[in-house]
Amino acid sequence: MAALRPSMQAISTEPPTPLHLAYTEKLNAYMEQAVPQESKDRQQKRIAILSDLTSTFKQWVHSVCLAKGLAQPVAEAAGGALFTSGSYRLGLNEVGMDIDAVCVAPRMVTRDDFFETLKVILEDHESIHNLVAIAGAAVPIITFDYGDINIDLMFAQLPVDSVPPTIDINADSALQGLDTGTQRSLNGPRVTNLIERLVPQFDAFRQLLRCIRLWAKRRGIYSNKMSYLGGINCNLLCAFLCQLYPKACASLLLERFFFILKDWNWPTPIMLTPPTDAGYTDTDGRMYEVWDSQGRGRYDQMPILTPAYPSMNSSLSVSQVSLEVMRSEMAIAHQRVVSILAAGASDWAPLYEPTDFWVAHSKYLAVEVYVQGAPAGLQQDLVRSWVGYTESQVKKLVDFLSYLPLAALRLMPRKLPLLSVGAAAAPPADSASAPPPCDGGSYLIGFDVDKTRMQGGELHMTNKVEAFRAELYDRAANQAIVTATTAPFLKVRFSVYGSWKELPEAVLDAGLGGIANAKAARKRVLEARRREAAAAEASGAGANGAPEVEAVAGASAAASASSGEGGAEAAPGSEAVPEEVVLAAERGEEAAVLAWLDGGGRADATYE
């Protein structure tokens, strides 16, 4: 392994002031209340679970070797090891945290064995439930709950006859001759181990990381698979900030985190150490590809590079749309942290206020994913595979929609209950022909209509939605999720809600804790927009400033929405838009339109 050095020089090596230390104490006190650490008993339970999984894995390796006709001494020497990675490995110990682990086996044991026979053993384990195997993923994985703790289990096959407990996977030479799945699986613990080595003050890093994880979750931008920040991205960004301020305490690091990243010049990559090419090859003799801004990396939106060889972009799924969402959230966060520090850091709650996504948009597109009518013994397995697969693909729908004249497009990375399908599936009281049972979940996309990009008065979404639907089923068929047997039961439905007031109560309950909180949040949104409009008018921007979006344009656009297979449709019973409101929208008088919307007016456009 090459000598490690930070990729950038430290901005400041000043030690923390007494004031910042006092602020950090208050910050840590808030975090202990907001995100409690697990008790010692719970931590011991995790250790016991990992010990049981390690023992199960080694016994399985031994049995696979015997089943393949290998001699008893060879089977006994085959060994096997289990390595953890991610936030658990970094010692966060938060309540409800999952565990990422990699099973490392010798050459005699294959990935097919892992997904065929070890999967069966895990399914039969009395403490394991909700098991889902995803063999076709970029990083093949078996995910399950062991008791009440979620485990993500990956597999690595090394070209050796024995895997002793002391095997060194941190050495770059350990990657020689590996298949892609194994190399990517080993990347998890290798990266985690390097983060620990590259961070100057580990306690400060861990404190900052806890703060950023909670912030990202509360603000609705925590999910790598949905194009936002995942655990690995938060780990790397926090480590990078700690390198820039190697002696700073958590309160200062938190302010610097948002200050630097809100204006970071993406796609300039963030890296902990310069990438190196160690020159090793995979199982086919091809050189491992190291991230390169002139190669495949030239299309990356937000490159956050892993420090382990071969360096890769950990945030490959980030899109231009999700990057803008995160930029906006970081700017808001920085303003709030500055205000909190200026007030003495006695109350950190404003930084962690829930996102106003649920009431901030003019329209919402719900994607309902469910299984209906499957045989009882197959239903839950199909729900887990179909919903889990679709969850990883919903971000592509946002990409499709980004070509439409929309603004403030945003995917909420939270699974919601079924919104319309469940109600529709309720059997009539006087009918014996009840519809088949359905089970699944929903995902919500908020958006406004950009008046400046509209061509005509109609917004057609059907082509984009149907293109996503077709791609969704095609990819699922390639992964054997959709087959001739399962296809009749796997459903996806799209519904557009014309305003936040039309969202089902279950959405507002999940997002903001009920309708009363939603109304209060909506009021704050409108007040903020009025202040922004007044500031823009005072500065001379007015109607000639920033592009008008649905908050203004929606009122006039909604009146002429078309329906069915052609695109968006005004919901039955929706009100006609008053002429004075349409005229106000055309003049760019945002305050008048916002007042009408807040008073119960609806800018409707629904599509199913």
C-alpha cells in the first residue's frame, strides 16, 4: 500500500477556543437526546450476532468443501472470515443502526453457493426474518433482520485455498485476480479502515458524523440509492472536513462543513488522499479502473472518491437534480448553524427541523409499488424483492421528468404506505367478490411547473412516466424478478396530487406528524416566499428576476391540463381558477397567487 497523505493542505491548524469547546458540549448534549447511543447490553448483542454469523459462515464453508469432494483436512483448513464496514465499524453505536458485513471465502466456495445454500441456511435460522437476496446487484447482497437488527451481508471469494482469521485484506495485493463483485465487496471494509487512518482526530470526526447523519435524515437527503448522501458519502465528507481543520472541535467542524460544501465547485472531486494505480488485475487479467476525471468520471455530478485502491466515486448515483437539492439544503443548514452559534449554541433544534417537502411543492407524483393477488406463500417474498428493487430505480423516474418544464423537482427518499391502492382494494361491504390482497409501499416526488419553459398551457407527463414503467419492468425481467410466473402480481401505479392539501393523511402524518403541523409548515413556507419576493422587488428584480415557477405559473397552467393517455388531468371536482388569479400569475404577482393557493385554491394536475 502506498504511503498515505491528505489530498489538500489543512486550512487551519488552530486548536479550538474555550467558546467553541463550550458550544461542542451543548451540541453533544443535544445529540445524546436526539440520537441516543445504544446501551452496553445492546452493543454486546451486536457482537454476539456477528459471532453467530461468523460461526455459521465458517461451518457453511466447511460443509461446501466436503460437498464438493474435498478431503477433510482441506475443508478444515478452508477457514473463512467476516469483516464489518461502514458506520458500525466506525463506532457510532446509534440505536437502530444496521451492520454491513462481508463474508470472505477461499476459492472452492463460489458466489452461486452463497446465494443458493447459505441463503437457505439463513432463511431457516430461527432469529432471521425478512431475508432478501439480490444476486444481480452491482454489489451482490443478502439483506435480512437478525432479531431487530438489520444486516447487509456481502460475499468475497479470494483465489486462495485458506482464509485464516489473520488475513490482511487491507494490502492492495489482496485484490490480485478478483472478480468485480468480490473487489467491490472488499472495498467496504478497506475504505472504512483507511478512513480511520486518515482522520486526524477520531473523536471529533465521530461527533461530526453523527450530526451530519441526523441532519441528512431529517432533511430528506439520506439515501445513496435514491441519489442523495448515503453512509459512505457522509463518512468521506466528514473525514475530509476533519483533514482541513485537524484540531477543530465538533461545533466548528459542523459550521465549516456546510460553509465549504454549499459552494463547492462540483464536479471537482473530494478525496482524502490522491488516487494511485497499484497495477493489479482482476480475474480476467484486466487492470482495475481507477477513477479519472477524463475517463468515465467526466460525467459524474458529485464525485466523492474512496481512498482505497482502486479509487472510485462513492456518489455515482447523484444526478444534477439531487445535487441541486443538496446544495440548497446545505445553504439553509449553514444559515441556521451560524444563527445557532450567534445565539450561544443553546438550542440546536432549528438545524434538525423536518423538511418542508411535504407542503413546499405545488404538485406531487406518487409512485405506488405493490404485489396483488399472489399465492399466500409467495406474497411476502415478492413484496420484498419487487418493492426493494423498485426503490432502487425510482431515481430514474426523476431523470425522466427532468426533461419536462418542471422546477424544484425532488424525490423524498422515504417509503410511505400505499396511498390509493390500499383504499381501492378494500372489499365492498355487500360483495363476496373481494379484490385480491395487495401489499407494498409508495414514494413521493414533489415538483412545480416552470412557466418560462412551458410551450402552450398543457403539461403532458404520460410519455415520460410510461418510458420509466417500461424500463422498470425490462430491468426487473433481466434480474429474474419479473418472470412469466410473477408478472401478473407485480404492479406499479402513478398518481398526481394537485396540491399538498390533496395528499392523503398518511403522508402528512408520516412527514410532519399530522395536518396541524402541515398547516403550520405551509404557513412558514408562504411567509418565507413573501419575504423573498419582497426582497427581490426591493432589489429591482421583480418579475424580470428569477424564473417564475409553479407557485405562480401553476394557477394558469392548471386550468388547461389535459388528461388520460395524453398526460396530466385536472382532478374531478377541481375548482376553476379565478380570472383575476390567472391575470395575477401572468403579471408575475406571486403574493396574490400564493394567497389564493393558501386559501384553498388548487393547481390540479393528476395522472395515473
